[in-house]
Amino acid sequence: MKPSKSQPTVSMPFVSTRHALSRRRFLVGGGIALSLPFLESMSPVFARGAEAGVSTPRRMFAVCNNLGLLPDEFFPKTTGRDYTPSPYLQELRDHRDQFTVFSGVSHPDVDGGHPADNCFLTAAPHPGSGGFRNTISLDQYIAERIGHLTRFPSLNLGVNVDRGSRSLSWTGSGVLIPCEEKASDVFRKLFLQGSPEEAESQVRKLELGQSILDSVAGQATALKRTVGGADRDRLDQYFTSVRELEQRMKMSREWERKPKPTVSASVPLDPESPRDYMEKVQLMYDLARLAFETDSTRSIALLLDSVNSPVIELGETKLSEAYHNLSHHGRSEAKLSQLREIDTWHMRLISGLMTQLKGIKEQGDTLLDRTMILYGSNLGNANTHVTTNLPILFAGGGFKHGQHLAFDRERNYPLPNLFVSMLQRMGIESDKFASSTGTMRGLEVG
């Protein structure tokens, strides 16, 4: 099935003290330690406050295809600004000056093959090891800092995702945030206004969350007088988190009573089968564009779970096996030919998204100028499950593009350096993210 042609026009174990604590007090302290992730979930992803006076909104759209791309078809043979486009990059020739292709980059110590997709935006090491615990993802790091500027701090989308085991989005405490996979549900959340009664019901839930926060903070204040210096520092950090969360919840109540943006598009029809993979991808790209165009959010992550996809429909091309099986091609030309067709579709959809973003103006810039698109994979070669030399395409965002930045393909350059550059471009003061060593060398702001 071909992608839809219709295009919407607009939218803490912290208690370690010098004196033993009673079991009862420990449980009270433990309750405080464990409460914060629960309370964060009370602050709904679809309601945050806004701040005026932001003259240049910037946005991030991160896409991970967890089966990657055929390396020989993606990476250019030459480097620099005069590089010769590879077969796949030829599909993006109309946007050559709007993107940069990277080779020789990866996340240090992120290994384990397929489980590495959970670390594409976190760079947490050794995801396949026992006892692995993830860290905060780039999209949620952004959401924590500027998410209050829009109705939705972030959107976490997915196509054919193995729910409960895979996601690009992870909280600061390393908890998976499930992907939203139904385009119609995402559209309704973004643009369809609930009744006044539903809005007031949501406000009451937010106020309940506020009262629980007040109660937990009171318990923590009492506990603070009995613990040592290190634990007092941890509690101070906790208080800071509570205060920030209280402020976000206050803003959430304000958003509940404000109308959502109006778009001329109608609720999309959800594809019926996982086989309609490319149609699903197209719909998620359309939703991302609408969400950015209406400034509904500035941080979106999209996981394309190709590993969990069946034999997909691909226009007139008849595929013989499921996507995952094809990726283990063993140099079979029959399988490679089908993978080239799949990868080419991916490149065309990205090209189409860039075309649409270039056609939307915002304060004298195009929406592509204001939107960083990160497209890549956790696998450098799905056939062998290697997690080095990742295929990374980076477009838009007001950078000086039009180049192939090539690094050592044996001793890779840290991809998290790109994340630091992205954070700084979004106006977030940061000189470190995960295993970064600085900003991305060779990438300059336009």
C-alpha cells in the first residue's frame, strides 16, 4: 500500500545515614523516594504551560529505524562538501544543502545488537547486559527544560512497536515511556477539543496531584531533620524536582482551559494491518509536521520497529519475507534487492517531509530551518548486529549542511556530541549529554 497522498494543511535508594532508621521510618522515606515517578505521571503529557516572549522556537524530530540501512547504499564514497551522493542520498538531492550525512559515529559502549534501539536517544552503555538500567533520553531531556513552552512537552510515537519492551523515550529514572501508535488518537489529542466537563475533570485530577505533592513534601521535610548530610543533599534535589513539577502542573491547569489549534485536516484513518508499514510512517511524519506547525510540541521521537514488522506492503513490489528476515540477507541478492526497495521508500518519505517543512514559513524562516531532523539507527549493519558506524542523517535546524562528515569507522566518534550541539541549538545550556566529549566537530550553525 502506498503512503497516503492527502496532506493536512494545518497544526532515590537514598536513606543511608549515620544512625539506623526504624523500619517504619525507612518505609516512609522509601515512599517519598518512590513517589516522584508516580507523581510525574499525574502531570499529563498533553497539558503544560506556555511562556511568552520566545522569539525563535526550535524543534527536534528524532527517528530511529531499528533495522537501519544498507551501509554500501547509504554512505558516500567521498567526503566533505563536494561528496558524491550515494544511491540512497540521491533520493534527497533536492535538499542537499539542508542535510549532513555522518559516518564513523556511534554511541560508546552501546552494544548488544537489537536491544540497542532503546539507547538510541540515551546512549546508556551495555543495554544487553543483566541489570541494565536506562537513562534519560534526549527528547525527555528537552521536554524537562522547555516542555512548558507548549501544550505537549513531547510526543513519543511508534510504528509496529513491540510495546513494553521498546521505546526511544525514557525518563530520568530510566523508565520506558510507551509509544503512541494510533495516528487517530494522536490527532485527537493534538487538535480535538474535549467538552468543558472533560476539561474540568482533568483540572480536578491535576489539583489532586498537587495536593499529594504537598503531602509528600511535608513528609520529606520531617525526614530531612533525621538524616545525614548526603541524604539532605538528595532531599534538596528532590524538593527542587517537586517545586518544578508543581510549577508544570500549575501551567497544565491553564492549558486545559485554552482551546486547541484548529487544522483543516480531518482525523486520519488508521491502517488496519502492520503490513501497511510505510503508510503508518507517512502518517506519523504528517502528524509531526502538524504538531510543529501549530507549535503544539517541540520534541518528538519516533521509533520505527522494523524488527517487529511482518512482510510489509510496498506498492507494486512483492516482498518475500518479513522485514527482519530480509535484514539477515547473508549477501543474498534476492534479499538485498528487496531491502534496497524498502530503504529507498524510507529516503523518499524523509525527502517528502523535508519538502513539506520547507514550504511552511515561520517568522521569515522555513519550518525546516527551525526543525532538526535526526534520522538513523542503533545498528550499523543489521545483517551482523553491529552497533558501530551508524547511518546518521541530520537535517534542518539552521546548521551549515551540505556535507559528509566522515570519522574513523574503526574507532568511532561519539554520536552524543551531536546531541550536545542539538541541545545548544535549542537554547538549552548544556555541555554534556551521556558519553559526549563536547559538541559535534565540523558542524556549524548557519
